[in-house]
Amino acid sequence: MKRFLVLCLLGFILVVAIASCNFNSNSSNVGDIVVASKDFTEQDILGELLAQQIEATTNLKVTRRPRLGGSFVCHNAILAGKIDAYIEYTGTAFTGILKQKVINDPQVLYKKLKQEYAQQFNLEVMPSLGFENTFAMIVRGEDAKGYNIQTLSEAAKYTPQWRGGFGYEFLERNDGFPGLAQTYNLRFAKPPQIMDLGLIYRALVQKQVDMIAGNSTDGQISRLGLVVLKDNKQYFPPYEAAPIVREETLKKYPQLKTAIAQLSGQISADEMRQLNYLVEGEFRKIKDVVQEFRKTKNL
């Protein structure tokens, strides 16, 4: 009997706790617009930028949902109406969400993506923020200057003397190293070394390797004085950062579209790298970093 009463009491406490959590969750959702971001630093920054822009230029209040998850989590959340907007990368949306073959022309890709998202999902793909975050072939700044190279085609003349260091995924995936090496005729002194992504920048700076594959907007690129070689043959698909917004939300709040559109073309790849560095390298608060950036852009 005592065990039964204890179990009943525990069950009652559990029900009350769950109800309390649900209430707190619902009561915290007080904003007119819910802006989400994916689960890495750059997305934290972009989500906050989107939220601040909306609040500064409209009378709408924004609820922030940082670190919601990856592309599929955010996509399902916006389809379900749990969020109203987030920043996606065009190549990811086109190949990952829509399951379409790679298109290298960014304008063609954007046009098709915008059309398909409207037809299939009732989602608006707004113009790019001005930069893309894609694979980046990176060398030391001193080498780029010494060899006078800016592009991958120019670097191919010197790679037989170099050592490459890449992550396992980049060496294996279809749009990774095998196709890149074929496109640019890249040949290294020995087979590229498989490296942990957390170590590739240190290895490059310490001259254990001479070329690595990172992300084009990594904050460490600026901090360490490194150079991203231009993909002059457009091997990598475009991954332009673009706001995704529910059409229903835009109809409900017409002023929202104007507010977000003001961010179009405002961020270069160099600027995004610097913003990432300020958060990751100098441990600045994201809110402060975004506020200062908006001031420099007169937003």
C-alpha cells in the first residue's frame, strides 16, 4: 500500500512538473515573430542580426530560438509554423532539402530555389545577405604573397611541392577533394593527410601542412593571417546565406519584408569572418557584436 501511494505521489509530481514546463515554454513565447538559428556560431550571429533588424525597424517583438538544430530541424520547424524565419544557405537548401543536383550558377540556383520553396512549402527565400559559406582551400598568407597566388589554378603549379591536410569527409564526399583535384589538376608531394578539423589550422600555421580545407567564413582565417584561394573554376556550389520566411507571416506583417530586405548584400565574406572571430576569438557577446555591426552599416 505504501509503495502504491509513493508511486501515485511521484506520478502526480511528474504531471505537475510537465504541465509547469509546458506553461513556462508557452508563456515565454511572447514575441510576434520567432527567429531561429542553426547550431553554430555564425548562425547565432545571423539569427541575432535578423532579430535586431526586425525589432529596430518595425514595431514587432522577436522571440529568439538559437541553436535550434541543423537544416532539417529548422526546415521542419518553419513548415510546422513553430518558427517564422531563419537563415539558410542556398546550396544546402537546394541539394539537401530539395534533393536537387548541384547548380554552380548562383543566380540560376537562387531563382529555382525561390520558385520551388514558394510552390512546395509556401516559404519566401529572400535575397542573399551578401556572402556565402562554402568549402575554402586555405594557405598561409606568407605563401600566397611569396608565390603571388590568389586562385586554385595558380596554386596548382606549386602543390607538387606541398602537403595537404583535410578532414575525412572532405576527402570522401562527391563535392570534396577527388573532384577538386581533377578539376584543378592538384597533385601533392604525398597523399593528403587525414586530419581532425580542430587541428587543421594549427597544422597549417606550424607548417606541418601547406594547404587545408576549411569553411570560407571561419574566424580563424583572419586571426591567423591566412588566405582563401579563389575557386576560379567554380567547382564548389554556391552556399549564399539567405533568410527563409513563412509567406503567411509576411502577409500578416507586411512591414517585415521591408525590414529583412534591408539586410540584402550587407555582409561580405571578410566581414562575416571578422564577426565570427570577435565571438570565437575575443569572446565578445553576440548581442554587442551585432549591435556594433549594424551601426557601421547604418541599419
